[in-house]
Amino acid sequence: MSKIGIVSLGCSKNTVDAEMMLALLKGKGHEIVNDPDLADIIIVNTCGFIESAKEESINALLEMAEYKNKNCKLLIATGCLAQRYADDILKEMPEVDAVLGTGSYKEIADVINSANLGERQKRLGDINFKYTGSERVLTTPAYSAFLKIAEGCDNFCTYCVIPKLRGRYRSREIDDIIKEARALAKSGVKELIVIAQDTTRYGVDLYGEKKLAKLLERLSEIEGIEWIRVHYSYPEEIDDNLIETFKNNDKIVKYMDIPIQHCNDRILKLMGRRTTKESLVNLIKKLRREIPGIAIRTSLIVGFPTETEEEFLELCEFVKEAKFDRLGVFTYSKEEDTPAAKLKGQIPKRVKEARFRKIMKLQNKIHIEKNEEFIGKDLLVLVEGFDGTLYYGRSYRDSIDIDPKVYFGALSDIKAGDFVKVRINSCLDYDLAGEMLL
Amino acid sequence: MDIKDYGLKLVLKRKYSKKEFSDKLIKKGYEEDEVKKLVLHFEELGYLDDFDYAKRFVHDSVNLKKRGTRRIILELKAKGIPDEIIDGALSGEKICEPDTIKELILKQNVDLRDLKIREKVIRKLMYKGFRRLDIENVIKTLMEGGIL
């Protein structure tokens, strides 16, 4: 049996795939190691949907390839880059022994067996396979886990290649998800982070109607689960039923991640988005009215083909007014096999980058103002660790890995995974700081 | 075989970094202590010299294999060469990555106005250890200059 190391890049959906592969390998008797120096087999679970992600994945492959001069006997590429450019990887990187696409990651153990026999492997299975859960080895802290409720995407935004890499939208059966969530709770998970390419569409393909609200209700009934956080909610699919569920269920964290990408109607249409500025404004107002204190995260794309300076400034005004609690901004990445790549009027890189900097500067100011509003207030914090001086953790406003933290002093003994109340007394640049209340 | 004889056999065949040499002997079954002693001895005799090894490696990688600095650094690190020696070896070599990138692109003889082809060329060069930004800049210059 071998020692397996894995490097997983990109989004949380990819992380879940990596965790499933690790469980499959562990089940076959392999040992999972954290240090690539110790690994006989290294898996690089790649990301490949935008330029920067592709570069990061290639760099990771190069970096891990060097371990083949040491203990590593097999180097395997999986994930979106592998799905997208399997032949390329095999041609350009002789160090890679196997490439598994997004429809084949469950074949990992078999691939390792074949590659061990010296056969170079390429497996690109059906990306529209029926998506079901399976055991996982969590790579997140023991008290938090992602819960992937669907695979693929049916939105076909014109800039995005994901449907070609991950297939059509396929929801998992509710009972299958609940079973996994129960097992996670039993293993000590307190926070479930519900993910999919589009969580709000959950159920439509399987049950003929949206079932996210129903699913969240069922998840909230699971003993041991304290927080349920939802990511990737498409604005046009957020309905009154879902808002009511967020509002009335104490276990559902008052945090919504709604990738809107832009606000200008012409650009939204070109992006293939099914919403308008007016409906976005109304949705944000409604969410803030109905769910007081809700933290709204969004992501935007600047420099989409044909985006004029005026339209960009409109987006800046929108950001100023909407005052998002959390904001991720991407410069448009021209991706082959997408309709947007064929549009005339591509924006020069320097312009895209200038727009990126401008909007981030704007958001920094909003972020600090938002943080200052919390001084003197008490926040429930999920403890994550101790940095040598202060404890730190996340409030309802902070999701794992992508958001800031709350730092605090504490007199009593606490440990990672505990929930504590913290009175905020100051703002650090991005983070909040305070004292734990007894 | 006596460790010294085996070691000599190795260094006469090709250049080794100290780490590569040690790993090879340990894998062969020699004791770690005797390997360490031999490495020191061979170093004194000049049979093992990480700086010289790194210099030659950089020279060949840049001029023959046409590799980017990023990949060269990773490869040298994997061979156990310390960072300061890698830096020294790199600074001693005349490296002009844009020229190498240009040479490799022109050798492809493809239409880079086609996004699919351009991305393929960019990936090919990234696998060689060049940075995306540098590759894009060269492509831009070539296109603006009417060379492509």
C-alpha cells in the first residue's frame, strides 16, 4: 500500500472531490500523508476555469513533479484542468503518470493500480454522471465541512466554461444529502457549508421544483449541527420561500453569497445572466429588510468585453450604494470555448487591472465602515485557533478561508470548534478584535 | 563494492549534486554515516561541488532545454541545492527569458490570433517554467510588431 499526498486547488467543490478521492484511497488501505516529501503518490487536484487558476495548477504540477526525483513514484493530475487539457498535460509533462477528468475521480484507486503497472492513464469519463455522495476524508477543520448538494451547472453564463467541465446541473437526492450531513454531525462537524455551482437551483432537475429551503429545514433538524452556511445563491432564484427560511431558522447563518457579476443591464444580458439592475437592487433591499443584519457577499467581473468606462462607473456606484459586506472581484478572463471570448471589444489587460484596483479600493473603504459598525456589539464566534497572542475565529459574517476573522482575548480555556460570545472593541484592517464574554 | 569505489564509479559517469549522490548511495544500502564522510571527502577533492553543478545545470537548462527560471529553480531545489547557490548560479548565467519565449513561439509557426491555439502555446510554455504574464507580453510585442 502507498502513501498518498494531495494538493487540491480552486474552489470548495473541488475540495469535496479531493476529500472523496482520499476516502476511496484510504478505504483501499493507502495511507494519507500531508508532506509531499513522504508521499509515494502525489495527486494534484487542479482548477482550470480562468487564466490565473490554470497557471496556479500548472505551477503546482511542476512543483510536485520535482518530487519524482525523490520518493514519489506516481504523479496524478485530476480536476478541471485535467478534464480540459488532458492530452496537453500528458504531452508536455512526462512526469505525469495519469490524468483523471471530473467525471472519473471515483476511479482513482483503479488508476493507481494501472499506473503502478507502468501504464500511463487517461480517464475522461462522462461528466454528466449521476451525482451521489460518498465517504470523505475532511481536509477542513473537524468542526466545519462543505456539503456539496449538486454537481454541474445549467446557467451557461457566456464567460464561463464550467458546464463544459462539470456537466449539466444534477441535484443529489435529499435523503442522500441528509445521510451525509448526519454522518458529518456524528463525526463532530458543527458548521455545514452548503455548496454547488448554483445552490438555489437545487431540486429543479430532480423534483421539478426548487427545494433548497426544504433541504435547509431538514439539515437544521440534525442534532449537533449549529450553523448552516449557504454559498453560490443565484440572485434570480432567491424567492420569498427561501428568504422566509433564512429569516426564521436560527441555525441558518444570516449570510448570503450571491454572485451577481455586474449591475449594468446591457452587460448582464451579454453575460447571459437572467437578472437586471432593478431586480438586484430590489433583492438586496428586500434581504436587508427581511433579515436584519444579513451579511451579503458577492462577486463581480470587471473588464467584460465591451464594458465601457461609463458602465464600469455605474458598477462602482452600485457597489457604493449596495455596501456589500464581502466582495470578490475578478478581472474578466477570456476563455476558449465560451461565447464571450468571441465578442468584439475585448478590454485591454491594463484597463481591466485598473478597474479591478479601483473597485477594490472602493470596497476597502466600505469594508472598514462596515467593521466599525460592529464596535461595541457582541458576536457569536466559532473558535478556530490561537495565534500565540489572541484567539481567532469566525462570526456569522465570515465564511471559511475567504473572509476575515475575529480576534479576541479570553480568560477561560477554549478550544477550536467552541462557540463563544465576543464583544467587539476595535477593528484591525480587515478583521475585528474584541474580548470574549463569560 | 567498497563505498569509495562505487562513489567514484558514479562521479566519473556524470555530475551529481551532493544530495543526489547521498540519496543514491543510501538507496544502494550504504550506511548514512559512511555516506556523509564520503560526501565530505569528495567535496574536498572537488568531485562534488554543488555550485559548479548548479551552474552547469542552469546553463544547459537555459540554452539547451530552453526552460524558464521557475522550472529550473524547482528542479535544482529537488536536487537539494540551497537557495543561495541557486541564486548565484542563476545570476552567473545570461538569461533573457523574453528572447527564449520569442524563439519558442516563432518555432511553433502557428496562428496566435486563434484563442485556442494561443492558449495552447501559452500552456506549453508555462509547462516549461515561463510565467504567463511574460509569455503574454512577448506575444503582444510580436503581434504589435507585425511578426505574428
